[in-house]
Amino acid sequence: MEKQQFKAESKRLLDLMINSIYTHQEIFLREIISNASDAMDKLAYLSLTDQNVGLSRSDFAIDITVDEKERLLTVSDNGIGMSREDMEENLGTIAKSGSLQFKKDMEQQEDIDIIGQFGVGFYSAFMVADAVTVISKKYGSDEAWMWQSSGADGYTITACEKEAAGTQVIMHLKADTEDENYSRFLQEHELRSLVRKYSDYIRYPIRMDVTKTRVKEETKDSDKPEYESYTENETLNSMVPLWQRAKKDVTEEEYNRFYQEKFFDYENPLATIHLSIEGNITYKALLYIPARAPYDFYTKEYKKGLQLYSSGVLIMENCEDLLPEHFRFVKGIVDSQDLSLNISREMLQHDRQLKLIASNLEKKIKSELKKLLENDREKYEKFFNAFGRNLKYGLVSEYGMHKELLQDLMLFWSSKEQKLVTLQEYVDGMGEGQEHIYYAAGESRQRLSQLPQMELLQDKGYDVLFFTEDVDEFIPQTLQKFAEKDFKNIASDDLGLTSDEEKKAMEEKNEAAKPTLDFIKETLGDRVKDVRLSATLKSHPVCLVPDEGMSFEMEKYFQKMNPEMGFKAGRILELNPEHAVFATLQIAVAQDPEKAKKYVEVLYDQSLLMAGLPIDNPTEYTDRICSLMQ
Ligand code: ADP
């Protein structure tokens, strides 16, 4: 009979398992049991619509048997089973589900630690066994099959006999070595404690024959009772899923372990929300806020959703409708007895109960985040680092319909405090006379702090929020106002800092400088919308401000998204009339127009550079500076 080879990536995983020096080898049992439980879930689900299954939930069970002499540990289930093709497909390759990230990481590193970080599934059996046999019969089929492998050299599949549908995984344990005691996995108390530790919540009984002692019946009344040992088939797990238990009976460690195993994360969650709701609709929910964004979180591949159970039976692996986009990072489970079991996907979408649950969960998540923000700033900032961008997208999307919900979850960098602040904190910190919320948008904090317009605001002691993400600048547009204050972009808006007299004085100054300003306009042609004197510049000679409508940051954003459209913000060149350069320019305009033109070109290019915009011709720019220096 021909041996078949494992697929390349599976072989690597297998090698890792076989040669594993991983210290938590014991997790193999959890993996095998969890597969058995999944297989029974599948058949239980099928039985809802298929009368022929003939099994009800209480008929499903996992049996652990031990043959100490032969060193065999067997885990049997009466779940859906596998056909020959299933074996080929599922046991010959790393399964797609939880192991995907593992697969990716494996390509980059050989680190043994990653074993503990992800569910590694069936192959983990090879950490403790030198040969594994899987006997299985698929529900509805007449044939049974046996898959056998002693590791890296491949596997065989042969026909065999098996009465009922289901699967048996038979592990032949490795011989003990100086460092490793594999025999412990044949011991009753070890197996019992592993099941308790890792698989307690499995909703099917996990049974094992255990040896107990009792007083011999006939010596019961005597002074010297005699004891005998007997065997009893015992259910090892409590079978109550974590989310069904009372909050006070679950430890933080249990919550965290459950999260890590269920959602394939190696970090603990930042927050756990355990709800037990009774009322119009009754449900239990166990939600987690992860501490870091999954590698694919900001891509289309990432699927949001919660697992949906109806009275303990999994009815949907990923129910998207339970989570709004802005909270798509939340992981967890919802279990409600009020949902019909054989409800279809399409029907669920319109289900009133489901909508009710979803809107409830949204409020709970919000209040949990708020709590974190108020009580544990460090944790919240960690959260915001990972998922803040997603909240921002949520705020600006759908015409801002979620702004009430999300605006007080935002954090922005405060240039004055040098830390992240909420909008409320910004407003609370506004001093006497400050009317607006000031912000600046650009690619880095460092760049923004050097904006020419910053000086004026700093002099006044006003705080400026720094927006450094694409989406940030859409937030003031969406919110319009926060706490009755409107937003001002320090680089483009009228900052409302000049009095009527000052404005009048500015007009007069502009009028007086008209010949120079006209000269500049003529030189720059349609490259600029306008040229005027600045009321805000302090130590810099020029700056560029956008015409109303679109800011330079938006221009950059749209250029990146859609370069063909050629979006451009209107450019207005502002000059500082108090600056010595302006005086020099005025003299040149009057005495040496050729030189004055060069000055104008240089100043314009400088204003572009300071605004973070590309200049048309860098070579001309440097040549011009050189010629002026000569
Ligand atoms: P995962 O459980 O993450 O999918 P595994 O490597 O543990 O990955 O299992 C691979 C696949 O083999 C499973 O998805 C399932 O289809 C199949 N399988 C494993 N154990 C059983 C079982 N006891 N009964 C039926 N199918 C099983």
C-alpha cells in the first residue's frame, strides 16, 4: 500500500511537533477534544433538519480510553465523522481556520513558542505520540476509513470496519526519556486534570472509566470494613460553557484562557464584558476587546462578527449583524434561547430579536470603553493605538450618524500637553478668551510643530490638536462643533484672532503693498489664487494657505487615493510684512524686477515646502538660490 506525502507546509508543522521541546505538550488533548466537540456540533446541527440522524443533544459524548500496556490513548466521538476525501483534505494539510496565522508566522520563524500561541490542531498529537491512527465513519456513509501515520514519512488511508458514525483518534505514546514523561498521559488523574483545565466548558460529556474504592458491601457493618476497587464511567467536565456561568464564579484567568484558545490570540484581552440579560429578550454574551489588532484587521480579509449560539448550540460561526463596523474589533459569543435554531442566514438579517441584541451590545461596548478611558488611561491608549483608526472611520462614515456614540472615545495629540487628550479635555483646558478648537493636520507631529502658524497660537497659550492620520481631518467636518465650539484649521481658516481694528489696519497695509503684491501675482500667474499679507506670521517670511474648500492634507489624501483626478486645493501665498525679506523684495520690485522675480519664485517654493507639498522643479529652485548667493 502506497504511502502518501504530507503537503509541504504541513510537513514543516509536523516536524515541529515531532521534535517539539515545547513545554506545554499537554495541550494536545485539548486540541483533539475540541475537534471531537466540533464534529458533534456539526452533527447536532444537522439533526435539527434531518430526522434520520436520530440523535438528540444528550446522546453525544466524548470517550477517553487508556490501554496502559500498549501505551494507547484513545479519544472517541460520535460526531459527523470523516469520509476518505475528508481525511485526505483535513488531515493531510493544515486546516484553514485557526491555523492560518500560524502558517504565516511559520514562514518567517522557526520559533517553538508559536505553538503555544495558536491552536495547532490535530498535528499536536505528534508532540506526545509516535504513531497516530484515526478511524472514522462519516454520517450517512456505509464506509469507514483508517488513517495512519507515524509522522514525517507520510500516511496511509485504508478501508476498515466501524459501526456508528464518528471518529476515534488513537495515539501511541512516545517512550519516556530522561526529560520527558509521556506515560503520564495514560494516568487517570493526569487526564482528569487536563480535561478540567482546558476542556471543562465543552458542552458534551467527556467520559472516562475511573477506578474508585468503596467499602465492601458485606463488611459495611463490621468493625474492620474492607475496601474494594471498582470502575465507574465518570463525566470529567462540568459542561457549562463559560458564558453560562455566573460572573462571580469565573476567574479572570478562566476568562483569559478561554479568549486565547477560542480566538487564537497569545495576549490577554484588554477588557472582558460578560452579560446576562433578561427582559424583552434573554441572552448571555461574552465579549472581549483584544489588546492588539490582528495582522489583517485593516484589510478586506478581516471578518467581523460574533459567534451565535441558541441555547448552547452553535448556529453561526460569524454573525456579522451583531456588530457595527465601528466595533468590528470585538470578539465574542452571544447565546440566546429566544432565537430559533434553524433560522437561516437571510432570515437572521431581518430578525428583530437579533437587532435588539446588536443595539444592546453596541451600548455595552461603548460604556465599557468609556470606563476604560476614565479608569485606566494607559490601557485605553493601548486600545486606541490598535483600534482608534477604526473608531475614527466609524465616526466619519455614514454621514456621521454615529458621531454621538463615538466622539467622546476619540483621542488626539495635544501640542500643549504633549500627550493624547479627549475633545472634552481639550475644551476644559481652553483658557480665557479662546473661542475655538484649533487643529493642524499633517504627516507628523514634528512637522506640524514647525508650521509657521503655530507661533501665534503658542504665543497666546492656545492648545493645538495635531492630526496625523488620513482620516483625522474629516472629523471636524463631520462633527461641525464639539461642546458648542467650532473647529479651526490653523493653516487655512480665519482663526478669529484679529479684532476689527486689526482687520482694518491689515486692509490698509495690503493696499499700501499693492504694487508688490500685484508683481508677485503676475510672476506666479495661475499657480496661485491670491497673494496677500499675513496677520499671523511671526518669524517666517511666507506661508501658503489653501483657498476655502479643500485643505492641503485633503489634497494629499485624494492625490494618493486617486491621482488621475488631479485634485488640488487653491493656493494663497501670504507674506509677512514685518519680515526683513519683505522689505528686500519691495526694493527689488522697484529697482531690479529680474532679481525680484527670482525672489518671488524662491519664496513661493519655500511656502510649498513648508506646507509639505512638492515643488514643481527642485533643480531650478536650488539653481536660483545659488545664483542669488553668488
Ligand atoms: P482545525 O480544528 O483548526 O480545523 P485541525 O488540524 O485540528 O484543525 O483539524 C483539521 C480538520 O480535520 C478539522 O477541521 C476537521 O474537519 C477534521 N477533523 C479533525 N478531527 C475530527 C473529528 N474528531 N471528527 C471529524 N472531523 C475531524
